[in-house]
Amino acid sequence: MIRCQSRFGSLPSNGAQTNRRPAGRLDSISTQLLRPQRVHGGGRRDWFNRMTMAFAERSLPNPTGTLSSGEVTLRFVRVVPGELSRGFVPYYHFRILTAEGLEIGHINFRVGNTEHVRVCAGHIGCEIAEPFRGRGFASQACHAIAPFVRSICGTVTITCDPDNIASRRMIERLGAEFIDEVAVPSHDPHYQRGSRSKRRYRWTP
């Protein structure tokens, strides 16, 4: 989800990086395994889902090269593990830096297609610290991450709350195509935070 009007909150970034493959489009097996699996029996299902997610995370490639656009550069921090039982998929966490090296926010790229991602969170999540909003940094960060996103999947979903006008305008300036507006499921964390509907866009980076 793109958030341009909410309070900035950075994610933990002190996890150790793991050895991963060079950047390249994920194979069909890896992307298939990122989808929720149905296995009879609660214990077996939980074990299978943990093994599925662990395999998928190890299959994710590391970003290579410089990711920058306009005044910002992205610094890769780590791949944050998913929690498939809650619909959370692994995601790439990047810090957003200015040319002077000042950290002004973060951007995440989620790899997977659970209900939580498709309906609520989207594949791209970006947040800019309040003092730096309104200067086009979120849009620049999306353009900066585009080549890496493109190396893994051709099309992604971006979401925002209907009343977040700044996010809507930014997403539309990216050239993303409006899909629909959907209700947030009551069991999703976004619902618990007060969101009741999401606008969904299709972006081809």
C-alpha cells in the first residue's frame, strides 16, 4: 500500500542478510509456492506452509546494481520473512536516501499473491517521513525500484485508501491502471487499523 498522508514508521532492519541468487525472474515453481497451500490437518498444514515459505524465501534473488531515480537512491536492507498463515509474504525492504545520504523513508516489494496482498497491502508499499512529503519522493522511489520489480514479475498491484488523495494522485502519475475498489475483509490487519475499502491499481513497471 502507498501511504503519503499517514505517520511514518520504519520497519526493523537489523536482520542478517542471507546468500541468495543473483537478480533474475523467479521460476514458476518458486512463484507457485508463494501461494497459500491447503493440506488437511492443522499440524501438517502449518508445517507444510512453513516449509513452503522457507523454500520460497531462499529462492528470492538479491538486488544488484544501483536503484535510483531523480533525487533518491534505494539501499537494500534485507528480505523480511513472510508469515503464510496470516497471508504475509516475504518482502524486500529498502531504505530511501537522498543524494546527501539522508534517510527519508522506506519502500517494500512484496513477493507473493495471497488475499492480503491482492486485496489490501498490494505488492508495493512506500512511506515517506512527514517532513519530506509533497516533494515527489514516493514517486521517485517507485521509479527507482521499477527495474528490480520488473526482473521478478511483469505486473504488480498497488493499493491505497480511497480517501488518501495524495496516494491516489501519485499512483496515477506512475501510469498505473485503476482496477476496482474492494471491501477490506474483517480478518485483515488493515481492517483492524480502520480501513474499510481499498482502491486497487495494476502497475507495469
